[in-house]
Amino acid sequence: MRTIRYVGRLLAEFFQFAWKNKAWWIIPVVVFLLLLTLFIVAGTGVAPYIYTLF
């Protein structure tokens, strides 16, 4: 639960930085990295089941 709170604070800090400094390019970068992390975490849990199909 603490990690979710820390990640939330980190994301809020990124968005505050982007808003204050008009660094709009950082928002897609952060979103892309979050999606990539989500795919990697989800993929590692599914991999053993995919190998059994073949």
C-alpha cells in the first residue's frame, strides 16, 4: 500500500513539474514508461502458461 502512495506522489510531482515548466514532452514519456512497466509485469506472470500450450 505504501508503494502505491509513493508512486502516486511521484506521478503528481512529474505532472506538477510539467505544468510549471511547460515541459509538455515529459507527459507522454511518463505514460509510455508506465505502460511498458505494466506490460512487462503482466507478461512475466503469463509466460509459463504460454509455453505449456506449445
